[in-house]
Amino acid sequence: MLRAILALILFAAAPAMAQEAWPSRPIRLVVPFAPGGPSDIVARVLSPRISATLGQPVVVDNRAGGGGITGMEAVARAAPDGYVFGLGSAGGLAISPRLGRGTPYDPMRDFAPVTLGVLVPEPLVVPVALPYRTLAELVAAAKARPGQLNFGSTGPGSMPHLAAEQLRAAAGIDITHISYRSGGLLATAIVQGEVQLGFADLPVLLGQIRGGALRALAVGAPQRLSWIPDVPTMAELGLPSVDASNWHGFVAPARVPEPILTTLHAAVAGALRDPEIARALHDQGAIPGGNSREEFGAFLRSENEKWGEVIRRGNIQAD
């Protein structure tokens, strides 16, 4: 009888005994873009520190395709055991899901928010050859010549496109969209005057701003930027609804156990708060994140709502 009781006790305890401590093997960090891009740089700056904290290798896995959708789908479909997480972008987690084509995942249902990785501000710039020295002068010129000023973007539904759509609506101007295939081509087009204005990620534009080829008129960020401190925010200029910053954030598959998410968040947020890493990210033109899981979840919801409204209002369609 005693043997039977002991056997039952051991059998009941077996699942708990079988559960391994997390992590006990390498972890895969999915980056949904090719090596060398902004999110890849962020992942490779952070992964050694995350690995050191967790005691297991964190392997960066580049899954490019679909403008960030392919990699995010891989994260959404991964086993919810904490051994796969991803560094998604505003495009993959808040914009593409709201465009007409949609995505094979729901960003609010299929992911567990971990933390914001970085914010990447979007300055509004014009060529220095043009006479516009303030946003008010640019808006006045656009109103005097409806449809004749062109703005550039990196494609329909891209962050530069949506930022300009916010400006169009807030300032009540009629400007014409011209699409380019990359941020570098867009910056060159603005410098050469092919288009008269445009938004883009700060790292794409900073060299030309500092070099005097581009003039920054405003930033769609909550505060002025340390890289270009003399450039006012849109809110300072009376257009607070022009609120556009690109970003990259960490997510895990939905249904990852809470204790694992807590440990993963502590490791990633701790890395983002490291002064050396923060300096490295700042040097790349990015503002480090590291907020709570709840704060990042609320941010994801607000970004989906904001860009969904811009897309609906502008009847914006993907390529």
C-alpha cells in the first residue's frame, strides 16, 4: 500500500520535475529584415548583453521579406516556450496590419509585448536650395500652389508617407506623393530637388542636415532632438497631431508563460538601460526604449489606432 501511495505521489510530481528551468538552450531573436538594416543593428548591439544576463546564447535570425511581415509571422507561429522572440517594426506591427492587404497575424492577438526597443524620429526636411526656412513658410507656399509641391516617401503606406499625410491633414495643404524604393534614394531626391519636402528616419537624413544639404524644419517627436536641438517639434509649431516616429519593439509569441516573459523583459530592458548600449544606439540616431510590458502593449494599441485612422482617412493602399 505504501509503495502504491509513493508511486502516485511521484507520478503527480513528474510534470513539475520535467519542466526545465528557462532558458536552458539558445534563444532565437528574429529580425524581419536583412543584415545591416536599422533593426538588425539594434538586435546585434543588444543580443550580447541579453545573452550574458540570461546565460544562454541569443542568436540573431534574419527573416527578411514582405516589408517585415515574413519574420513577424515566424514569431507569431513559433512555440510559446520563450525560445523565439522578435524585434518588430512600426511597419510590421502597426501599419501593414491596417493596410488593405492585411497580415497573416493580428498584432494585438498573436504577440505578447515585451518592451519598446528604440524610437527613430522623423524630421521634415527641404532642400537648402529652396527658400523655405520655417514650417510656416512651407505651408504658405503649399497653400498658394495646391498640388504643385511634391513630397517623397519610401513607398505607399511607409512611415514617411503616413507622416506627410498627417501634415497634409493638419495643415490643410494639397501636396503630391512621389514614391522611392529606399531611404537613401529618398534623401538624394530631396537634396537634388526632385521633391520639395519629405520625412524620413533621422539616421537617413542626419548627415545631409549636418552637412548643409538639407534643412530640417520640424520633428514629429514629443521633444526636441539632441542631434538637432534647434529644430522645433510639430507641437511647438501648432500641429500636435503630426506625431510620427518610426520604432522597433520586442515581442514574443502569444501564450508564452508569464514567468518567462518577466525574465525576458528584465533582460532586454536591462540591456537598453546600459549606458554603453544607450550611447551606441544614440550614435545610430535612435532613442533607447525599455518601458514596461504594459506600457509597450498600450503603445502598440495606440499606434495601430493612429495609423489605422491615417490610412482610412487618406484611402491609402499598399503596393
